[in-house]
Amino acid sequence: MSQQYRVAIVGCGCISRAHGAAWQNLPEIDLVGVCDVKFEALASFAKQFNVAPENTYVDLRTMLEKQRPDKFVIATWPTLHLKNVLEGVRGGVRAILCEKPIAINAPQMEQMLQVTTQANVLLMEGFMYRHHSLTLAVKQKIVEGAIGEVRFIRATFSTGLTDRTNWRLRGDLGGGAVMDLGCYCINCIRYLIGAEPLSVSAAGKFEPINWVWETLIGTLDFGECVAGQFDCSFGWTWREAYEVAGTKGTIFVPRAWGNGEAECNFTLMANGRAETVTVTGVNPYAAELLNLCEALSTGEPPRLRTDDALWNMRVIDGVHESARTGQRI
């Protein structure tokens, strides 16, 4: 692609810096606007990525009206995502990349979908791992039948986070173990099985003071003896991995979500033999934005379609309801 796109971002927290670092060496990206209501975060981001003062804003609508970006990246708290998407559409952007989880619940995602579709704005959820070469290689092995038909996937993601001022441990900001961590596991299970679950069941630990699920463990039932299980938690030791079991073998990925440009690998076990498959890494944050650029230039849908995001939110809603009620949903 030789075309350059004007890009603006709202939210200057930790995840925005991963985006900013990824874009620095992309000739397709012209960072024209940065916005955050917290001046300290805004100033720090601008200094790190050499953003001129006239391109920094504390008001989102003003930034969008003055800079008129082609692409709009949302890296704010989940409770702000719907409002940010609506502002992006109002501001005339052509594409929106919204960090996961894209919404608080499925009805919010449905509203986003309706508005962006009517305005002909591309919308993509920011699951960067889906653009990484390792994830694509695992999917290709499954498609090729290297482990037969997939019957079971287990996925895990936990961190040692205990800071209750962090949005991830604040229900009022859209936090929670599934919202920040388990959403990866659910997305991965659905993607690699290539279907949507018929029912979900879950249980976990709810922290009533911050109104947030600290730990959730769940099962996704796809019918015909195909299932996925996940666990996610704050306060546990760091863990990130998934295993895919098929009728002829297994795939084990020891580092699931945080792969970068370094070489990475997974283990393929089939016919009684273990094979280590090594993959050349990429910057997944760069890859996801370039995928959105390609979708704009070619008219083809981006790798993560909006129906994918909607189904992920539906499953998350079901997991929360099951954990709250103790019922299978």
C-alpha cells in the first residue's frame, strides 16, 4: 500500500503506547491527533512519540473536527467505547479500531454496528493476537487437518494484578477478569473451532466492593461433543496458553497472546511425534492497523468482522449471567 492515512487516537494509557510504538515506522500512518482528558497522560504520550502540541487535545470532538482523520483508534475505558464510536462517526472518520472489549455488552455492540453500518464506517475490534503470524499458523494447521477434527480447546489467561484503582478491577469502568483477560480466551476458542457456542456455564469469584468478577472459569458447549474451557483471573500468577485437541493430535501454544516480533513457536503432536513449529513474529499492533488500511483501500472486510465482535460480546454476556445465576445459559 502506498497510500498514507491520517490517524487519531483517544486514550493515552498503557495500551496506547503499544499502538504508538507500532506506528512509528509505518509510512502508511500519519498520526495527526492525540486526545486524553488527563493532561499528564496526554503530555507524556506526546513527548514519547514526538507529537506536536497543536496535535494534542483534551476534547475528542474538537480533535475530530479539526484533524478530520481517516482512521480513529479508541484506547479508552470500555465504558467510554460506545460514546467514542458515536463521536467518531459524527466526526466523519472512515474506519474505527476499538480496543477490546469493544463494548460493555452485546446490546451496546448492536448499537455500534447499526450506526457504523448506516454511516459506511469500518469498525474492527482490537484483538491484536488475531493478526499475529503464530495465531494464523495455528489456524492454518487446523484447516489443513494436521490434528484432525477439533474436539476441545482449553485456554487460560491470568495476571498478578491487585491494584484496585486500575480500571481492570473496577466494574464501573468496564473491568473484570473476562472483560480484560477471558475475552481473549473466548475469542480464541470460537475462532479456532470456527463456530459459535450453543450454551455457556461459568463460576467464579465476585468482588462486591468494586463490583467486578476477579476470577471466572467457564465452559462453552458447541454441541456434538465439541467444547471449550477457559479460566481467567486477576491475582493469580501470570499464565497465558492454549491447547487444541483434535481427533488425530494436539497443538499446544505456550505463549498465547503476547507474542511480538521475535521468533515464537508452538508444539504439534500427531502420529505419536512432537514437532516444534517455529514462526517469524510480527508487531501485532502494526499488523492490525495495516489490515484496516488494506480493508479501506480494497473494499474487502477486515480480518475481524463486526459479527465476530458481536458474538464475542454475546458469549461474554452469557458467561456473566451464568456466573451470576448459577445456571447454564
